[in-house]
Amino acid sequence: MTKLLSEISKNQRVGYILPKTDIPQLSIESIYHKNILAESDRQIPELSEVDVIRHFTELSKKNFGVDLGFYPLGSCTMKYNPKINEETAKFDGFLNIHPLQDESTIQGILELQYKLLKSLSEITGMKWGTLQPFAGAHGEFVGMKLFKAYFNAKGEKRTKLLVPDSAHGTNPASAHIAGFEVVEIKSDENGLVSIDEVKKHVGSDLAGLMLTNPNTLGLFEKNIIEIAKIVHDAGGLLYYDGANFNAILGKVRPGDMNFDVVHLNLHKTFSTPHGGGGPGSGPIMVNEKLIPFLPVPDIVFENNSYMLSYNKPQSIGRVSGFYGNIAVMVRAYTYILTMGQKGLNEVSEKAVLNANYLRVKLSKLIKIAYDTICKHEFVLTGKEIKEKYGVSTLDIAKRMLDYGVHPPTIYFPLIVPEALMIEPTETESKETLDYFVSIIESIIKDINENPEILHNAPNNTPIKRLDEVKAAKEPKLKW
Ligand SMILES: *Cc1c(COP(=O)(O)O)cnc(C)c1O
């Protein structure tokens, strides 16, 4: 069992011996208000450098990451993140600048942001955008605020926002927080948005529709042009959840499908490390009619220099303290430049090929929810296994940890019972995909021969099965 730093602390042990200082020493209590630090926390662990290095190296070995193994977490695009992205993110001129510096001294990062927006405009088929949002969900919220501002400017009161039942939970949440009334649209028997369902809600109170494409079942919304037309004809706006852009990069563009706003998840599609809640970047890109409402500051190129412009009278205002998650932008732009147009095209081709390869192999082992050609991901259902053997999807997912891979997303999308949502991404080799298939074969064998081993899984990880409800309700944040 790994000990805490405070447990291995030794009085007076130091990592560095510093030259004598002529500045008077202050006690920690004199710097922090006494209420900030609990009595027991006032002791800062005293350790040598090697103690610290061993502690954190040991902890890092207990973790799982995409640099360690296969990570087919559906909807999250856990692709390999090329290390060249880290090199550029570390450039002095990006790492050591301050947001309050004069614009003339941060031309490099402003140029990068400007050119990134240009690239994303081209990739999405939109006119312009903002890099400020810190995540996809934040982008959705900003997009919804743009919808509001647009209708306010037109003097229209539109309240209803349509969201398909297969949507990511952030969609209805963002629409709701922005003040819309969320109306759920049922999927049809093929897992797609039903045109008839959309038509039912058309009226003068319709604000718009949020659509994820390909949707969270990994299926391309075939009727997207028709759906877009119905909503536009009714005076509504269209929001494209672009979290699944990895499936369509270089193939189709939301702008060409007549969408008004699209968010991208730079941390998913454009290869920047993410997980455990961050870091992220969820730029939104818009068409002509929503440009006036974009957040300030805008990044402009005038008189041969890049500048931050606040000259936007109809803007919804600021949506981030400064300019968003700069380091993620540097990584994403590096990725776009190193891949080039041809490379980005191949990303989606290989992501889709890999997903379909796995889909065909795995659907022979576990039932697939919608048995049709998919885009970047597909969803299996463990319903029959659960009914027949009493082994749940959670048990199957936990057992995968014993075999050294990260489990897929489970119990999402909500419309598939006992869902296992698998997204292999383009960066995995055929050998890795075949290895994953062999793991599922072994697990099916386990289910038949020794279901107990699944109920107890994971059996050989540093931490065993957690009581997830208790962990969420009674988190142990302190020792
Ligand atoms: C990941 C995801 C989101 C939310 O993005 P975050 O960056 O996690 O906030 C929204 N929609 C879909 C379909 C997603 O996969």
C-alpha cells in the first residue's frame, strides 16, 4: 500500500539545501489565515528529492493512460497524442507569457489562435468562431447563449429546444441552463432522429435543435439535411454537437449541412491529452448570422498585427477569464499542421475502418444494439448476457481491467440497455484490435465457466472493485 507523503515525512528532512537568505522567515500561519489550513494540515511533509520522485513514480504506475494501453472509451476519442504537441506547448513564448501582457508582446500566440480559428473554419465549413470555451459542454452553453442573443435581437420569443434521446447529457443540461425548455426527441427503430418526431414540435416557439452527428450510437444521421430544413423553415436554429468529429474529418462539414453553430472538442479530435476532467478546449464555430454575437475579445488581424478586439456591440460578453485553454490550442494547431489536409482525411477513414473491423468481430460475441455499418464507434448490449448469466455490463467492464485494457464507456447512451460503447480510434493497430477481440473471447469463456471471477473483478489491479455510490456520496478527501 502506497503511503501518503505526510506518512513518510521525516522531521527536518530536506530535498534542497538553499543558500542562506537575508529575507526574514515567516511561519506558514502568518501567510495563510488560520482558518484556511486545518490543524492537521499545517505540517508540510518534509522529504528528500528521491522520496518525492519515488512516491509520484509509484503512483503513476497505478494509473492507466493511453500511453500504456488500449483505451476504447466510446464518445471520448482517446487517441494517441503525438509527443511533438508537447514540444511546441513547451515553447518559451507560449509557456511563459501572461494574459495581461501587451498585445504587441504576444503576437506569436495571437497569430496561432487566429490561424487555428481559420483552420477550424475550413474544417467545419463555418465562418468564424471563438476559442474561449474550456470544454465541449462549455461550448454548448455558449452556443445556446448565441441562440438566445440572436432571437432577442430579432425580438422573437422562442423557448423550445429539441434534443434527441441519444444525446450526451451535457446537451439538455446546457440548453436548460441557458434558459430553454428542453424537449426530448425519440429515436426511431434504426437509432436515428425521427423526422416525424421533429415535425411534431415545429411552431413559432421553436428555438432550434441540437444534433450530434454521427450520433452517440456511431450512426450518421441520414436525414440531416431534411431535418435542418424543417427547423430552419420554422425559424429555428441548428446546433451541431461536433464531439464526434473524428468520424467525419475531411469528409463532410456541418456548415455544408446548414448548421448555425458547431462545437469541437480539441481535446478529443485534435489529439490533446485529456481525462479525469481536463484540460479541455471546446471552441464553437458559427455561420454569418451569429458572428455579431460571439464572445469578446475577438482575435483580429489588422494593420499587419494581431489584436484582441472588443468592438462587438451585440456580443454576449466574455465566457472565460482570459482566452481559454491556451496550451490545448497550441497542441491542436501543432496536430493540424503536422497531419496536413491529407493526414486529417486519413484520420476519419482509419477511425471508421477500425470501428467497423471491431464491430464485425465483436458482434459475434456480444449482441450489437444496431447492427449496421457504423462510423467511429458502435454500441453493444449486455442485456442477454445479464439475463442468462447474471453478469452485468459493469462486471464485464471491470474484468477488462484484469486483462490490461481500459473498459469502454458503459451504460451510455441511455437508450441501449446494459450498453458498452466502443471507440477504438485510428491510432490503434490491427494487432491491438485483435488483442482486444481475444480479451472479449476470454471474458465470454469466463462468463460461461466462472462468473464469480467477473463479479469480483478487477482482481489484479492496485485498487479492487470500488463501491461507486459510496465513493460519490461519501468521498474520503482527507486522512
Ligand atoms: C464529450 C462529449 C460532450 C462534452 O464534451 P466535454 O468536453 O466533455 O465537455 C458532448 N457531446 C458528446 C457527444 C461528447 O462525446
